[in-house]
Amino acid sequence: MDEPSGRLRVQRRFDSRPVPELHSSLGRCFLCGTCAACCPVTAVDPRFNPRRILQNLRARRWGEVDKFPSTWFCADCLLCAERCPQGVRIPELIATLRRRAFVAGAGPAAPRREEESLSKFGRLYELTDFDRRRRARLGLPAIAPTIDEIRFICAVGD
Amino acid sequence: MAHALFLGCTVPARSLHYELSARAVARALEFEFVDIADFGCCGFPLASIDPAAAQLMALRNLALASAESRGIVTLCSACTLSLRRAARAWQNDASFRYQHGDRLARLGRKLEQEVEVTHLARFLYHTVGPESIASRVTHPLEGIKAMVHYGCHLVRPGELNGSSGEAERPGWLDDLLCATGLDVVGRSDSELCCGGSLLGIEEPVALAMADRELARAAGLRADVLVSACPFCSVMYEDNQPRIQDRFRRDYRLPVLFFTQILGLALGLDPDALGMKFARVPVEALLSKTA
């Protein structure tokens, strides 16, 4: 695993079973809390705290990681990754955990609804007849209302 | 060769004023943008729950532009991130190309040329620039205080956009808008996130996040909050009444897209800039600009 020079060596290998796809940079985290200090969500709701998630991951307390709100209050702002002195890929770690939960049927309804809309229309919001007529009235170019290729992408999965 | 304009999902559904003003400003500055009707979702909403699908959706859009040898100009910051990330990965990561090449081919698509993806705000800054804008301003927006909300995905990750320093202290959009004569306040305090990703997940948290930026603007006595992303506008403008109710605020702060601001300064008709779509009344603001 790559270790940029100037970074503190914490632990060469981090055994991330049972979630082996967790980004290897987790091994570099020394729980400094810079992520929590800059997190705009933590600032308004301490129930979500990226440092606590990392702490639980490093201590292999997987059950704690899954407890509400788990990773779901992350706003995807990417500030933690920008600020982390160790280059820990926190957004990627959160994405891995979310994917795992989602596939297991856990997590909030909103992402599922979005996926359904994408499967149905190929877009997040349905483009209704009203929308299409309004575009025409405003002199805006037409957009494909349903995009079959995207429906195919969403149906196939990975 | 004209760039393809990428609207994304949110602009056509919720931010027609952004699209109208973007096209109007482009025309005024003598840019031609081309539309590719088959552009679809950029993939961003699926990024954490189904990354392979998200990446494929992004690559599909890149392939559509590549087939016409065009670059892409985006309106939404999340679209910008999703498409740029995919373009970079395709360019630099052989295993990424290997993973997705087949699936792209099964869609009947190819990605053979590098596709440059640029957010419209950056595009205008780099291609036109503040000085050129200043020389074309016919209605200087003097006496108006504006606070720019860069948002998150327009400036982060820094390394996708050139440098970390830029992500921490952007100033280019402030500079671009200063050219209109605006008094830009709260420069480069770009940490705050609108909370848009959380609106459907935990609304109170999302609203609390948006409230912080509105409060910052109010504290600086801004007359207008300037947005560069439709989702930020959904939070600051569409949800302003809810935020006011919930946190007992009285902001009544107009939220305009940077394209609407530029358009006003260039003397374009407010109707052409989608001012009718404003959810927080802009009459007082517009009368200051007249």
C-alpha cells in the first residue's frame, strides 16, 4: 500500500475482515479527530461523527459502525479527505460501508427511491408532459424523457 | 468546437432559471453550446450505493460527448465531480478502463478521446475572465452586497481541480463577480456545505446546515446569496421558508445563480434570466440594479 513520505507510519497492515474492500488507507488513521473537527454535519448533529466511525472500524467494532445513524448522515462534502493529515480516504470508506448496508437491505429509503427513479426514467426526476411543454414554451431544447441505456445500467447492477 | 452543455437531472426539474440564465449569458458573451439530447444522469446519486453503475453512467455521458469530439460544460457541481472523476479514472487507470470498457461496449458506446469537463463558472472565469466581463458590463451592480457560496463539489477534491490550496481558499468566482461592480462579502470562507445530500435522508440536519450559511450571509448583511449549483439553491432558496420556520429566522435573502448576476450586469432582460422563478422575492434587489 502506498504511503506518502512525511506521513506518520501507524500500521503497515490493517486486517479489515470481514469487510476486506475497506480502503487500505484506514491503516494510516491515528484518530487525530481532524475529520470530526471540520465535518459540517458533526457541527450541527453530534450523532454523526467521522472520527467515531474510524475509531470503531480500527477497533473492529463492526456492530457499533452499523448503529444509527451509521454512515448515512455523511453529506459527501469531501472536507475530511481534504484536511486529513494522513490521507485517509474517508469518503471511500463511508461509501464502502454504505454499499454493504444497502446491499444487505439496510439504510434509509431515499437512495432506494433514487435508484428506482433512475431505473424507470434514467433520471432522478421524471420529466412529465408539463415539464416538456414548459421547456418548449421557454424555448429550451428538448431532453430525452426516458433513457433506456440508463435503465439497463441500473437493472444490471454489478 | 462548441462544448456540449450538460444539464443533469436537477436543473431541468427544479432550476430552469439557472438553465435560462446560463444560455442567455452564453449568447451575450458569444459562446455557442451544443445540446446532446441523450445526456442522462451523471451517476452521482448512486456513487456510494452502486459505484459501478454510477461510473458507467458517467462514462456513458463522456462517450456521447467524445463521439462528437466535444468537451462538456456542466451546470451542477455534483455532475461536474462525477464526470470529472470518471474522465480522470478512465484516462489514468488501466484497471478502471478494463473494468468498464466491456460494459460500455455493451451499451454500444466507446470512449476514445479525453473529454474535458468544466463547470460553467470555471469555464467563464478561464475563457472570458473578470476583465473581459468588466468591459462588457452595461448595468454595474454597485451598492449590492453579495456572498458567494462555492459549495463543496465545485472546489473539492482539490487535487481534481489543480490544487488543495485552491480548494481551501478559492477566490476566482468572487473575482469574476466583482467584475460586475458587486460588493462581494465573506470571501473565501468556503467550508460550509448546504446539506443538500441529506435533504431526503434527515431533513432537520440538512436544514440546520443550510441555516449556518444563511446566517453567515445575514451576519454580513448580504443582499443576495450567489449559488453555483442547483442543489445548493434548493437548500438556500426553496427551503428558506422551512428554515425560517424551524429556526425562527427572518432571512428573506434572495438566492441567485452566478449566471443571473452576470446577466443582470450585462444588461439582459430579467425575464430572460428566469427571475420569475425566484422563490424568495427579488423585486427589492432588482430595483437596486435598475
